[in-house]
Amino acid sequence: MFLTFFSCCVAFSQVLAASSTGEPFASGMSWISEPITAAVVPGDSVGIAGIAASADGELQVVFESWHGSDWGQRRLCWSARVNNQWQPPEVIAEEAPFAHGFASRTNYLPAIAVDADGNPHVSFRAPYSRPQEDGTALGTWRINSLEHAFRDSNGTWTRHRVDDVFGDEGSSSLEITASGQVLVAFRWRHKRFDDDVAVVQSMDAAGELWSEPCPLVSERENQEHVSLALAADGAPRIVCTATVPGSGGHGKRIGFAAATPAAEGDSACVFGSFVFREENRLLLPGFGVESHMDNAALAIGGPDGAPARTLVVFNGNVLSQRPALYCSYADADPEDPASWSAPQLLDEDAVHPSIVIDAEGKAWVVYQKRNAGSGRWSVLVISGQPGEWSVPQYIDPSGGDQRVEWEEPAIVVDSTGVLHVVYNVDRLEIRHAWTQVESGGGPGRRTEPGWTTPR
């Protein structure tokens, strides 16, 4: 069996790189970095990680691993940082999604969120052999459905399908509402050729029952890289990659959908006290029909004077030029196309952003950047607000891998004001980096004894 050669979920102390000792090391000025897990068998890979923090500051990550080019040998794993130590990973799933289109497209593409009790919720692609409704001899459809996994306070994982129509579900993003329900936005390919983006809501805390999917985008071609965030009043907002009408599928822009207060008589696409209406869906400003915008990440919040700012970061190119990192924002009425700014350049040769807003309303964007000379990828961070961005700072000059493009790098800020980033190094190691956010300033310096260590 291939599993004899497949070591995919490894405790953080078992690392491959010679420079990794299992101890944190200073990296990129004020950032401290440590390994979470690594590949120890030649040919094994790890990556596609997400990170979340509980209310008491405990960190949790989800990631996947696979063996060489045998894309069927894949596992989805979870780990938590307890008493400053990453715990041995737990396996959530080990049946690889079906490959549709490309042999390598067997990724789980996981997303993670933590509820008020500190319990993790994970959404991911999973294989599903669904019986054909017409009873033909072919028997079943081999599809990838979206699943939700929940770990209770006893450490037991339970899994449930969110949707099981025909399709090839893709990337997802999830948030926990104030009432404890799980909202998931995801690529929903429920027709043979069209790709939708849909949102669903759990009907119970453990995710056993789910609402009917609400379709937000329905176009031919790929609608991917979904990002979901909740406004201060709990209203969900979603961004994704969307096809530009009239481009023949070649032009891509960032699609946006905002839920607004529901009214009496609303029945479709209602989530709690909010509803997604057709008129509140739009394409963000771009650079013309042939531009290609992708990998959007969404955050809500801002400094004094703009506390309800909706901020979107994404990478894009114009007429197949090198990709660059951009932002666009709306301070009020984001469902109004006229409220959005034109794209603003943040950095060149940059891709795969993730964004978080700290307690003072400052935005922190982590991303990968390619060195045009060496071709090497690095993990960087930039902070500020539109028009007032800092100089990009290295977190790890040798981190990143452009071929792992889902949810990496990822960033979160905990309740004590510590920023945490998870990223991979050449698909051989997953690392955690952190720094303290100083009030009124940039990232904190590593000083003793004032340095804050995550719990």
C-alpha cells in the first residue's frame, strides 16, 4: 500500500529542513517563526493551510498533505497550539476528492473558523458517489461535494455533507454568526458546465442540517477564490472571482454580494435577519474586459471615520502582464457600484493575499512575492489603509510556493493583538509566524520581557 510510504500528518518537531530545529527563530525583523509540520519522506508534500484563533487566543490550523504525484494519497489534518506547542495533527479525512479536469485537482481546499466555545469548524471538498436519479445502469455520479467537519469538546470529529447535487464544489470560506450558526460561501458547480458561487447556513450548531444553497453568481467558466466576512451588524458579505460579461470567459473581475436587512415577504436567500438580493450583487472596478482579477480576500472595518469600511485585496494582471497586488474599498453602501474606489496598487509581482483588520482599524495584508531575478517566492506583509500603506516587510524571504495557491499564506489577529501567519515553504514545511501589534505603531519589536507570546 502507498500508505507505507506516506507520512502526511507529522508532529511539528519532525522537520525536514536542516535549518529547522523545532525552536522559534527570529525572521523578517520583528516576526518570529516556528514549524508546525513537515514532510519527512522524500516525495511527500504539505500545504494549503488555514488558521483561526479562539476567543482565549488558542491557535488552530487545518492543512492537507499528499504523496508525490499520486494525488489520490491525500489527507486533511488539523492541529492546535496548546501551551506554546503544536499538538500532533489529527486526521479529518483521508479519501481524496475525485480529479475532474486535471489529475492534480484532488485538493480538499479547506477553510477553518472557531466558535465561541473554541470548537473548530472546517469546510472542504470531499468525494461523493451520488446515485443517479434516473436509475440507469451507470449507477452513480462521481462528484465532489462540500462537507463540514466539527470537533466537539470531547475531541470527536463529525462530518456532514452541506450539499450533494451534481457538481464539483471548490474553494470555500466560512464564518460563525453571533448566534452560533455556520455560514459557508463556496464554489457551487451544480450544473454540468456552469460555475456558481453559493452561500448556505447551518440549521444547528454542529452542522448536521443545512439550508438550501443561495446562488449568487452563475456564469460559464471558473468562479473561484471565495471570501466571506461579517459586518458589525452580522450581515454577510462575499467576494469571488467572476467572469466579465462579454469577454468570452477570458476576462475576470472580483464579484461582490452584500446581504441587507430582510423585509416581510422575503423567502429566498434569507439568512437570519438578512437577505441576498439580486440588485446587491456587482462587479468591482477593474481595468477593462481583458483584465484578469483573482484571489480576492475580504475584510470589514477601518480607522476612525471609516469603521464600516469594506476592503478587498486581490491580485490581477492587465493583458497578461505580470500579476500585481491591488486593493479596492467602499466606506459606505458597498452594494452601490459608485461607492467603490478604483483599484490601487500595493505591490508588484505579488499574489495570493490574505487580510485582517486589527483593533485600531489598521489592515494587515500578507501575500507572496516573486523575485524577478531568482524566481524565488517570499512571504511578505504590508499594513495601513488605502493611501497610507507601509513599506512591504519580509516575514520569510524563503517562504512560499506559488503552486500552492489556496488559502496561503493566511493571517489572523488574536484577542491580545498578536498577528499570526501560516504559510508553507516549498510544500515541504508549514510554518507559523507571529508578531505583536503595538498601539499606534507598526509591528512590535522582539524585546524582553515585553514580547507577547501566543498561548
